[in-house]
Amino acid sequence: MTKYWIAVASAEHARRGRAGFMQVNHGKKAPLQRIRAGDGVTYYSPAETIGGKDRLQSFTTIGRVRDEALYQGVMGGDFTPWRRNVDYVEAAEAPIAPLLERLEFTRGRANWGYQMRFGLFEISESDFRTIATAMGAEV
């Protein structure tokens, strides 16, 4: 059964993943083990840069998990974050503000951003499609 996910990362990091991979929670393996081939994933970026004050609050990339491969990428030094392969599609970045009352996971919630702190969470197919439409993406 296909699932749909929001991963959270700075726009700078999410855009790097357009090369064909995703990683979450500073490269932790456990969250990625919940994801399967064919699942939909979109990145939400609270800021342009990690820890930055340059607020963005937009969905920045969207695609589908390519396969079941779970592997460690090489970033330099001793940092080898866990990754999954993703086929990203052409998409425009879309701010979350106009979608807040349309998305199930944010509708009527003043503290909608709280769940973003987990770095990866499941959403409904309906929410995924709403986000894809806002991004002008065909996933």
C-alpha cells in the first residue's frame, strides 16, 4: 500500500537531493526504514539554509521513492548519512501558507508546525495531491 510522506530539511539541503536521493534527521537510518518503493515524498523547507533565519516555509521538492535500496552516502570525513533513491519530478516551490486550511494535517491547527520537528511524517494521499497541484507537479 502506497504511503505519502513529508520530510523536513532546509531548501538548500532538499535541492541537493534532486540529484536522486533523500535523507532525513541528519542521516539517521530508522526513519527511512518506514518508507517503501513507490511511496510519495515531498520536502517541506522552513528556511533556505539549515538553522537559518531566512524563513521560507515552502514545499521544495516532490517525487516517488524509486526502490527498496537503503544505503549510506559519502559526504566527506566520517559523515555517511543513510539515504533512499527518489525520482523527483519537475516542480515549482510552493509556500504552505495558502494551503493551511486545505491540508488535513494543518487545517484548524494553530500549532501545525509542531509535527515538522520530527523530520519525517506520514500524510494522506489527498494532502499529497494538494501539495503536488500547488507545485504544478505530476507525480
